[in-house]
Amino acid sequence: MAHTEGPWWACPPDADSGNWEVEDGYGHTATVYGDDDPAAANARLIAAAPELLAALRELVHYDEGSSEQGSYGYEVLQRCKAVIAKAEGRDT
């Protein structure tokens, strides 16, 4: 299953909901309950998710195609691959 394309935006609480909302080009994507600093940070992190995933995929793809294999370090690439798998629902 694919997520909706980015960008996503973190929208501050309004008078009606009192919660942070994450929106994509189609409207509501997620609600982060609360109006405090942790809720704001969580909403921003969720909003950045599509771009973070794309950046990780690009980094792994670049390194795998690089003439300098392993230029980012084995451990870093394994962590990137694990995060990509988690985002794609393949983590075990």
C-alpha cells in the first residue's frame, strides 16, 4: 500500500479541535492530539515522513550504485534500509 504523495503539512490547533492536524494535498491525513510542544513536534515529524522516506531511498540507491561502495558506512545503510522496510510495512 502506498501513502499519499507529499508534501504534507503540520497545521497548528484551531479553536474547534484544539489538536494538531497533518494534511496532504487531499486534506486531512492525521490528527495529533494535543496543543503542546510534543504534539507540535510529532505533527512536524509526521508531516516530514514522505520526504524523509524519499531521502532515505535516494541515499540507499545512490550508495548501491556508487563506484565507492559503502561510502556511507555499512551500519548507516542497514539502518536506512530497516527504516524504509518499517515505513513500507515490511519490518519483522
